[in-house]
Amino acid sequence: MMFLLKAIVFILIVIAIITVFEIGLRKFFHIGKRDKTKQRYVNEFHKRGEIGLIVVFVLSYIFVLNNYSEAQWSYLWSAFFFTALQLFRAYMEWKYPIRPREYIIHLFAAVVIVAFILISLYTDWLNWLFGF
């Protein structure tokens, strides 16, 4: 139960940081707001690639949960998946640009995820900050 609470707090902090910096990066690099009504995939390969990544993640996540009882492995595997997904999106938006410089947002999100994983692995900052 405590791991779930830590994971939720961790995810909320990462989302908040990515959102705040996304606004700043959009202003700094003059990237327009993303139109929510438009399709988020640049082409069919992008769509199928993301769906394929999600399927591979779900199947491998089931394998990881069944074979490793430590919660840290599922945590690391989830972080690896989200990093890979962000990097795939960044590559597709860089290779097939619809909105110029939009890929910078996804690259930054991948860097933030990796940084927070490394920080959380080598420090006990959630315990120090929140006392749990």
C-alpha cells in the first residue's frame, strides 16, 4: 500500500514538472499550442508503432510481475516504457514534422523521467520529503 502511495505521489510530481516546463519550453522555442482536436499521430506507422509499444509493454509487464516479486522492478519497467514511448514520439515528430519543434517537448519529458528515476534510485527523497 505504501509503495502505491509513493508511486502516485511520484507520478503526480513528474507530471507537474513536465507540465510547467512544457509551458516554458513552448514560450522559449515559440512552439504553438497543440490542437486537441487534431490527430496526435503524424502517420500510420507512428500510430501502429505506439500501439505495438503498448502491447509489448503490457505483455512484458505481466511477465515482470509474475517472475519478480519486488515492486522496484515494475517501477523501473514502467519508467523504461514511458521513456521509450516519449523517445519514439519525439523521433516520429522530428522525422515527419507537422508542427515544427514539437519533438522538443517529448525529448524533455523523456529526460525528466530518466532524471527522476535516477534520483529516486539513489536517494530516498520521497521518504525525506513526505515522511513515508
